[in-house]
Amino acid sequence: MSRGERDEFDVLYCPTARDRENPIQPPSSRVPGPDCFWSTAQWLRAAFAGLHYDVHHAAVAGDLVAVNSTMKGRHTAPWVVYAASGEVDTVFPPTGKEFAATQSHWFRLEDGRICEHWANRDDLGMAKQLGWVPPSFWYLIRMQVGKRQARRNHAG
């Protein structure tokens, strides 16, 4: 997610791979296979400079792999969150703040490639570190302006 080129995703993910964590992601992330995960990577990389994951533990049981990690980065560009309909739901304008959020990721493999992904993330902890929660009055105003801009860009 944090590094790598598009062609590297083809060897990691099954053509039918599903990301069960994409309801808030861009519509381009709601497709099966490597395109889904590449789109998600681009979405995260666009908003969070220096994005990287520290992997603390990994465990394998049959066709399942569980990874305990911390996602880190700096919020340097708007992060757009989408509704189930694919429309822009919320925009978090850049704060310039760094974050470190714990996450666990679960992968189901077939023939050594990822075919399914689930995650548990400390989204509230991340939101607090980035100043999204509780939002200041002025940040709420910036969110509304960002949402209007993103909806115009999304529509056009």
C-alpha cells in the first residue's frame, strides 16, 4: 500500500480478490482484483505523505495470514471518504499532522496470492491525532468547503 508500482500488485493479488474494507473508498476501489488494491494505495498515498507500515507480528494458519501493524504518515492533502453510493461523503482537509495508528489485517491466500482482505483499524485514534476529533469550528468550515470542491471535481 505504501510503496510499489502498479505491476507489482498483479503478482500479489488474485484476479478476483476482494477487499472487504472498501465501503468508504473511491468507486475505483470497489472492483475485484489488483485494480482494487492499487486504487486504494493511490487513495491513501495521495492524502498521507511518507505513508508506511511497521509490521510487528505476522501469523499463518492454513490459508489465512494475520498481520499486526502500525500505519504511519503525515496528512498533507485532502482525504476524501465516499458514501455507499460512490458519492463524496466527507472531506478531511490536510492538517500537516503526523499519525501512528494500530491496525490488524487479515488475508486469505490462494496459490500464494491474496484473494481476500479484512482489517481492524484504530480510526478514532488516528482521527484524534490528526485533529479531526473533536473538530474545531474552523476545521468544520474547511471540511464543508473541501466537500463542495470534491463533489464538483467528482461530478466533472
